[in-house]
Amino acid sequence: MTFKKRILCIGAGYVGGPTMAVIADKCPDVRVELVDINAERIAAWNSDDLPIYEPGLDEVVKRNRGKNLFFTTETDKGITESDIIFVSVNTPTKTFGQGAGLAADLQYWEKTARQILRASTSDKIVVEKSTLPVRTAEAMDRILNSNGSGPHFEVLSNPEFLAEGTAIEDLLDPDRVLIGGMNTDTGQKALDSLEDVYAAWVPRDRIIRTNVWSSELAKLVANAFLAQRVSSINAVSALCERTSADVNEVAHAIGRDSRIGSKFLKSSVGFGGSCFKKDILNLVYICRQHGLPEVADYWEQVVRMNEYQQDRFVGRMISEMFNTVAGKRIAVFGFAFKADTGDTRESPAIRVCRHLLEERAEVCITDPKALKNARYDLGQDTPGVTYEPDPYKAAEGAHAVAIMTEWSDFKSLDYKRIHDTMAKPAFIFDGRNILDHDKLFDLGFNVYPIGKAARTHH
Ligand code: UDX
Ligand code: ADP
């Protein structure tokens, strides 16, 4: 079959994989290829056991794989043969040198740009899909178009707003698609070409066109605003616990104001995920670089509040359990940074478990999808940690259960059975406010929700 367009995506991760699978599904006349330097990951994409878990992803991949959706490690060939190249490689926070701990590490991005330059024999549209600091596209444009008379490269920014766990849903029915391009004839033509891809299933009035820098900045700011809402309600939760106000009631009451809105106001043990912290710190770094320390400090506080919330959670566990958890078994229910994903990047459970281990607790972790990643994060043979797929077994002999992820599986467990096998007094610390606290109290638990008065028997 001859295809109308050929798309290549460099980086077959959480963003590139699902996004390209949906493009292939919705655009049967477009050939979509994903490449990755990680051969194991590519092999997994070509197998029955995909490298990431997302509801609905299996069906979309299996429906299109081998027809117009391909996974390979042949990056150079893919570059040469494509018209549009999405770059979706990782952009972690720098761990060394200038900007360490804050700025984005762009080495993978720059290597990719140079590889595109080397392998290209015709004009290309290069699309930034990874979240990048503002004005990265400009740097990319300079690297790519440094060859004078060679092929022309048009750099676009097209940040992805999908959330993990709902990636396929978000891709199929996005609030908006954002694409930024240069304000030149070739820039606008490239925007038209990318817009046409999305228009196969997204109404055109939901496709926003901006200049490249607005698009790059909008992605960082969207994540900063979302994380800020979580930190704001979590700050309020601390006050609720002191005053016997109920954070859910407060959130409900303020969320009914249409200017505030009801979404993203769930108080929790803290936000995690690969994006929020990284993007905010990136924003903080950019503000400092531009001589705006007050603006930088303002946004940095969102991350500090998130760390405070996690530390406060562990602190409360220790103080309520008679000021010591040493030698006590703690069943940690959930390790993923949110439900419906196996992803544990920046999960609050990591910080909470490390803290508990420092206090010499015996931590037993259970999670329906994230045990493999949990082992990777905390170590397979780390003293004091065990991994147990069955929550009932995890809770056997435990002094406390700590809910870290809002998996629906945890809501329907038989907590009487759990209580019966636990050490007494039995404690539950519900870091996601998902359980029926009155019922647990009646079963004999001492219950500690987030942002609500504790229910205790002593
Ligand atoms: C986020 C953005 O939502 C998405 O648009 C962007 O593309 C990537 O970053 P993601 O990290 O997948 O997506 O998950 P999200 O649903 O936003 O949750 C992030 C964290 O905030 C999770 O740990 C979640 O549990 C927490 N959260 C979210 C709360 O604690 N309370 C809330 O009300 C909402
Ligand atoms: P994201 O959540 O942004 O998708 P991931 O870490 O899940 O991030 O995915 C990024 C992918 O990019 C990884 O699978 C990584 O192996 C891949 N990658 C990084 N550098 C390159 C490169 N130069 N060429 C191809 N793939 C790359």
C-alpha cells in the first residue's frame, strides 16, 4: 500500500507509544513508525506484553501493528524515509553541572537532532513532543538548519497533555491539541500539515495554533497550574486536620464556584508522576535564568508543599503509632503514582517508604501493576522491604496499612478479614481518602484520613 504521509516517532515511551498508536488508528493512510534505542522496549512493543500498561492501548496497538504501525530500532532508515518526525525522547532533570536538580537535561534531544540532520536527504517537519524548556525549538532549528544548502527542517512544538491511565481516552477526545510554529510561510505550511493529521479525528476548533514559544511555555504552565491546585488543597488538608474541618467538604464547596471548578481538588499524600515536579523545576530554572527570582520562588513552593505533605504523612504515622515504627510491619497498599498505571516515577510512595525504612520499619508493598517498578525503585534485596501481590497477605501481622494509591481494588477488600489478621491496635492511614472511614472505625481500626479528623479508639 502507498501511504499519503510517513510519520516517524523517535522514543517509544509513555508519550510516543500511545500517541502514535492512536494516530495510526485514526489515519489509515499514514504510515507510522516508532523507533527507540532501547531494543528490549521495541521487542516488547512487538510482543503480546506491551512495555506500558494503559487501558485500551493493547487493542489499538494490536489492531494496527504490521498494517500502518511499526516498531523498530532502525532510526537512520526511519529518518530518511519520513516526512514528519516526532521527537519523544526523555528529558529528565539534569543531575550534574549547571542547573543540576532543576534544568532539563537536553543531551538526548540534541543527540537526536544531530542524528536527524545526518540521516536526512529530504525536507522534514520535526515536531517537539517531549516537554522542553522555552526556546528549545529555536536551538533545534539552529542545529538542524546549520547545513546551508541541505534539506530544510521546520521545527514545530506539539506538547502532549495526556494523563497516564487515561492516555487513550485523552488522545481520542482531547480538550485541545496545541501546535506551535514559526511565523513564516514554511512554518505555517508545516502547521497545516500537522493540523491535517489531527483533524482526522479532532474537531478543528479544538486545534490551537500559536507561535512556538507560547506552545512550549503553555505545556510547562499547564502542569504547573495543575500541580498547584493539588498543593493548594493539600496545604488546606493540614489545616483541616488541626481544626476538624473536612477537606472533601471544603473542596466540594469551593469547586461549585464555576470560576474555581471541581476537578483536581482531591487531597492526597502528594502528587507524583514524571511531569509535574520536573516541569515546575524547569519553569523555576527558566525564571531564575531570566532574572525573576520572586516568580521562581512562587512556583518552587508548589514542589516544596508536595514534599511537606509526604513528610507530614509519615510523621503522623510515626507519632500516632506511639512514636516508633522500628520493627513494625507496615503494609503499603499501592506504589504507583496514581491508579490504573504501573508507573512509579516520582510516586509519593517512594519517599514515604524510604522514610519508613530509615525508621527501621518492615515495609511490605502490594500493588496490582507496579510491583516490578517498586522493586526497581527500592531495590530487590533492600533490608526491610518485601513485595507481595496479595493485599491480604501483605496485611497479615501488620501494625498499619498505608494507602498510597487510589486503586479501586483496595476499596472492595474485606477489611474485617484484614483487621482480624493484623497486630492490635490496628491502624489505617488513608493517603488517598478512598475508604469508608466510619465503617473501618466500627471494625476496630484507628483511622487516619487526609484532611479530616482521625477516628481513634484511644
Ligand atoms: C499530568 C497532566 O495531567 C497531563 O496533562 C500531562 O500531560 C502530564 O502530567 P499525569 O502525571 O499522568 O498527567 O497524572 P495526573 O492525573 O495529572 O496526576 C498527577 C498526580 O497528581 C498523581 O499523583 C495524582 O494522584 C495527583 N492528584 C491529581 C492528586 O493528588 N489530586 C488530584 O485532585 C489530582
Ligand atoms: P515519556 O514519558 O516522555 O514518553 P519515556 O522515558 O517513557 O518518556 O520514553 C522516552 C523513550 O525515548 C525511552 O524509551 C528511551 O529509550 C527513548 N530514547 C532516548 N534517547 C533516544 C534516542 N536518541 N533515540 C531513540 N530513542 C531514544
